[in-house]
Amino acid sequence: MGYIFETEIEQIMNAVSARTIGEAETIRLRDLLAADLHPAIKAYFKARVRQLLQQERTTEVRSKKFPYSLPEVMRLQEQVDVLLVHYYSFGQHDFALMLDHAVHFQFNFLCRPQWTLLNFIFENQRRRPTSDIRRKLRYCVDYEYYAELIKRLIDDRGLAEIEYEEFKELLEKIDNEIVSRHSSVELALLTRPLLRFIESSLPVLPAKLADSKIPINAAVVFFEDKKLNDIKDRLETERDKNGVMEISLRELAVLIERVRTHNEEAEVDFPEGPADPAKGQVKPAETPSGAPSKAEPVIVSKAPVKIFSDFEEDEPITIAIPRQSDGTYGDLADTSILVNLHSLFSPSEEKTFIKKVFQKEELLFRESLDQLNKMTDWKEASQYLQQIFLTNEVDPFSEVAIMFTDKVQRRFQPGEAGKSTDL
């Protein structure tokens, strides 16, 4: 990686071992999946065990006289495979070896996702079957937008394989779009998955998200991977000249803002969310009698989401098949009549969004639309959407989040309100 993060990696490995196998001789995968571990560790172990089973299947000798291809047999085989995977047993040595691979892989992926995906998926090959790409994407649970957009490209184009250069270009386009649509605060928050991975081994977390820190070398690698060399260079200067070894998310956001604006006095308004998910409840603010009503926070008991977007572009990050953005809609408050959002959602759309965006809380869905209906400016509405995704831990680049954003945006976009969202 160019930098050694053995202290952080060792802490994570020790924490995982203590919460799982400990001093026991063996542990089953199902017990590991039930343990209090970071999802990335669970994903790696499960994907690797599935791969081991597939490899074993290829060496089986099967007589053609047995109808293995019958749908009924295949369905039963799938159920058997699920049981075999979940009851896979690790000894101490096998567990330690796979854990070492898992933590190093995930740390690499979280620090530099482009580089890791390219090397992990293609290795030394110039092209890869899309079936292999889909299988390897199972190892990666953070930065979900990569997997979603890659799979969408494969499906939309009906690809059987992808060449290295095409895949590399796609990853760069994804990152370029994300960077161009993010504020300095949001760019800093893009490192949140890495922060959560490191924090998964800590007994005590900072009280505020803004005060959470990552190794400055990890930030250097992260922004180098995104080709943001001005930010990378500034981080290296802070490290080499000022001896900074860790940087908080608030400090990182300020640094990014100063680099982007070339203004050394620039500051940012960083969200004061909790670092501890257990403290992630957001309650509605009371509006004084007679005061103008403003958007209230959504009532949830969830932690801040890993990343979020400002959603100020017409096409929020739909980039699997290249499309042109039609511009921003921050000035659409001048339109005379804005449609009631409740009228824009079909029953099936309501059901989908209530389930996948609002944690199956229909009341929250209705109240959120009521708040959005009070707004006449898309920029204000987009900020409220940030809060919804943030507090409900919804990936804003997931398909359902993009659909919901697009639906709300049509209230502020002339001539678009009557269109239906394809769910």
C-alpha cells in the first residue's frame, strides 16, 4: 500500500478474534456471522467459504445417469449449499490465516477502492468474465455504489466479459462523478467507511462524528486513489512539516475546503452527528408559536450513513451507462405552483420507499413528504433528503435512494411532476 497500518490492522484482528474464536479450537461460519463484527469482515469470510465450496464442486465426479440438472434437484442443492457454507468449520490456524487476509484486503479496499478492485478482480488478466466480477464483488460491502453501477452496466449491456481498460475507465468515471457532486464536508465524509472499520475495534468512540479521526496516511492514500492530488499533497505537507499523524473529519473537511477554494481562512459547517450509532437518535425541533415553520429532522434511531450526496444535480450519480447532466435546479423556487408530493407516488412506489428508505415506518414517510411540501427551493429540499438518508442509514447512491430523490426533485422541476418512477 506504500504505508503500513499494522497497528490498526492488528487491533482489528485482535478484536475479531476475541469476539469469535477466542481460545476455542474451532468456530463455525454461522457463529462468526452472528458475532458483533464489522460487516466487511463477515462478507469476506462468507464469500471466501462460498468460493471454497464452488472449488470443491468442480472436483466432484458426477454420473450423467443422475438428473442433477432437474430444477427440483438444483433447488435442493442450493439449500444444501447454504447449509454447508454456514456450518463450515474453521480451526485456529485456518481462522487466523483467513482473518489476516480479510482485514488486509478490506483495509486496502477502504483506503483505495479503485486500485483494489482493479487488482483483485483482474489480477494479471486483460479481461474477466462478468460472472467472476459478480462473485468478487461479494467481498466488498462498503462503497455500495461501485457494485451497483458495475452490475447495472453488465446487465444493461448484456456483457459476458469486461476488459481491464474498460473497467478502469468505469471506476474512474464513477469517482469523478462522485467528486464533482460533493461538497468539501461530503468529501471528508466519504472516508467514513474506513473510519468505521477502524472504530470497530475500539472500546470507546468519540462523542461527535466530527471529532473522529483517521490516520493521515490513510487519507493520503484515499485521495490519491481518487486522483485528487492537490488534497493529497496538502495532507502530506501537514504530516511532514507539522507532524500530523491523525486527522479528524472536521479538520479534513476544512483542509479540503481550503485547497478547493485557495482560501486559507475558509471554514465549513460540519454536521454535529454522534460517532456512536447507539446515540444516533434525531428528534424534531420545536417551532416557536408564530414562527415560520422550517424542515424538521426525521425521527429515527439510526446512526449516520457512510456517505451522502448533496443531490443538487439533475441526474444523481446514475452513471453506469454514460449520460449527460442537465444542470442544477437550485433556482426553481420561482416556479408559480409546486405539486403536492403525496400525489406523485403510486401505491407500489409508496410501499417500496416506506420499506427501503423509511425503515417500514409509514408515518415517517408521510411526515417527511409533509415537510418537503413546505419547501419551495430544491436546494433546501436536497439538504432535507441528506438528513433522511443520513439518519436512516440509506446509501444515497443505491437505486432506491436515487429513485426517491428523482421523485422528490420533480416537484421542483417544471413539466416533470407527472412522470412515473419505474420501480
